[in-house]
Amino acid sequence: MFKNFIIIQTINSWPGATDNYEFCNHLFPTDMLFALKHFQIKDDYSCIHGMLKIYNEHPEYFKQNCSEFESVCKREYEEIQKQKEHLKQLINENTAKIDYYRGLEEQIRQVDAEKLAIEEEKAKLNEQKNLLSIAKQKISAMKADVERERLQLEEEKAKCKAENFDMDKFLEE
């Protein structure tokens, strides 16, 4: 069906006949063409003429059906658009969440790496602390040895002085 004419296929019933096509000019309004198309009306000539007769007697039927069908289609299309927009919004939100969580995972990896580095530094510091403690003990032991030696030297010095003390010389002076 076209806007200005209709192609009608006529089927001949006798043997050896070929199918013929007729072109019929029409002035059908768009509502009727819409109804013919969407209500799947057969495209044989008698049916179209029957439809034309019904249309001429009750044009409101075609307009009403066409308008109702269009309004239903429009509502459904609007609902589909709303659902598509809602899905796009959900996709965008979920994409943002995925990016956020990926960022958090990256931060967690960085914190874990920093934590590992801190643990390694802590272990090194503990080793150095143990070495320092050992060094302090050795220094304390050495200091005690030095103090004993100093006391020994003073005792010997005092002993030497007592043995070498000359009373005559002390009195002369």
C-alpha cells in the first residue's frame, strides 16, 4: 500500500493463468492506511472495497482505532524510554561504584605495601636495638673493668707511697 495508489494482486483460478496486478489510485486518509496496515487487512480488491465501504460509513472507527493505537504506542514508547534512562542511570551509578571500589582496592594495595615496608623497617630497628643493647652491655662491662683497674692502680699507688714514705725527709720539710 502506498500513499496515493494500491497494488492489488489478482489470482486467476483457471489453469495456466498468471497472476496479475492492478494499480488502484485512492484517496484513503492516513488513518485508514494505518488501519489497513496494522490490522493486517488482506490486500485483495474486494476486501479493500469492503474496508472502503466501512470506512465511508464509519470513519470514526478507523480514526479512533488509529488514535488509540498511536496513544498506546506512545505510552509504551515513553515507558520504554523511561526504563532505558533508568537503566542508563543505573549503569552510570554502577560504573561510578566500580571505579570507586577499584580506587579503594588500589589504596588498600598501597597501604599493604606501606605496612610491609614499615614492618621491614621495624624488624631492622629491632635488630639494631638488640645490637645496641649488646654494645651497651659490653661498654658497661668494659667500664666496670676500667673502674676496677683504676681502683687497683690507686691502691697500688697508695701502697707505693706508704712504702716509700720517708719520715726524716717529711720532718725536714
